[in-house]
Amino acid sequence: MTTTVPATEPTNTAAAVLTVDRANLVEVFSAIQGEGSNVGTRQIFIRFARCDLRCHFCDSARTWGTPATCRIEATPGARDFETHANPVTRSQLLAWVVRQHVPGLHDSISLTGGEPLLHASFLQTFLPEVRRLGLPIYLETGGHHPQQLSAVLPFLDAVGADLKLPSVSGEQRWQAHADFLKRCCDAGVEVFAKLIVSDRTDRADLERAAAIVAGTSPEIPVFLQPVTPLAEPLAVGAISPPTPAQVLAWQALLKQQLACVRVVPQTHKAIGQL
């Protein structure tokens, strides 16, 4: 296993231009998807570095910055990682994905992070190439960069938007979430919303999230995901999952406005997947 330390983000123009042809990664690997509508399916995960959010429940804080190196699985599912320097080129990343693509093994490719849409310029040129493999492209995102989303929507098959409840995440992005969902629906791309809930969840946050989703389409599936306690809590302190009674009450509340509300925990944690 390779341990990386986040570095200071580059802010100069030259570094920004590099994102058209190069991207900073955390890892590429094959695993079972543990969240949302693709739960239980086998995916090639491309985990991008950098995130502009600081969610209290984040279990991937290592992705917030830009590590000097990334780790690339050599054999699908074997966890035989190689270490490569960041940033990586489109041709490098494509070759690593092709190596993972054992015929018939994977159901889709997951773009995750970090926040993948911070690499939208790179994705605009990379995704047309990787689509030639014939695998559906699934975007896992915080759902708060609608303009960047529009740049890559033509190359996506499905989007999972993690709508941030302020009482749980410490982030508030309501208008961006509303715009984001609308752009997905207008483009005809399959989309679902995920809401991370803890024992601190404010009912008003859930009502507002439900109104935003219903305002776009009440048919958009919503996944309530009880928070997984962190092994090493962030500075805000330990995050605890909700009680069964809370989850039942919140599902009933959301179903007053929405057609499909499912409760699904992080199943990959239960079965020991990355």
C-alpha cells in the first residue's frame, strides 16, 4: 500500500493549463461499488485528486490536496499497486484503464475523487477516448459544479450527486445542487441524489433537499446513506450514525415529495472493499 501526503495546490496559470492534457490522480483500481444505484456492481475506479469541499464526514480526506504520486493497480482486484508521479497524461491514464478492462468483468467506469469536475477540462478530452472501450461512464460528484458538468455531460451515462446537508457536512450549496440536477435531467442523463445523514441531521435540511429534487423531478431516486463513523475523526469531532427510528422517520418524510427513497449504507466498507 502506498501512503501519500497532500501538497499545496498550484494556483498559477501554467499549472491550470496542464489540466487540459494532464490530471492529478490518487489511484486507479478495480472494485465493487458500495454506494448509490450502482451498489454491488464491478467498476474501474479512477480517483482524482483535489476537492474544494471540507465535509465533516469525509472518509477520503487524503484526496483534498494534490499528492506527489498516485497508485495504479496492475491487475484488476489484486491490489498490486504501482507508484507513478503526478500529474499523469491522458495516454498514461488510458493505458492503465485499458489494462484493467478484462472483457466481461466490469459494468462501468467510475470517475470519483476528490471532486472529479475540478478536472473538467481534462475530462473533455479524455472521456471521448475512454468511451471507445464500450463501458458506461459514471460520475460520482458533490453535485455543486453545474458549469463544469455541462462540459462533460455529452460523455456521461450516469451521475450520482452527493447533495450536502449543512447540518451534517458543514457545506451549503443549495442553488448549485438545484442547477446541477436540472442540467442532468435536461440532458437526459440518468441521475440520482445521495444524502449523507447522521444523528445531527436537521429535518429542515432534509425538507429543503427533497424540495430541490422534487422541483427538478420527483422521479429522481434519492439514497439516504447513514454516515460511517471515521476511524480518525476530523477536527470537528466524531460523527455518529442516525438511530433506526431517525432513518425510518426521514425516509417517510422524503417520500411525501419523492417517488423513490432508498436507505443504503456504505456496503463496500462491510465487505472490505477499497
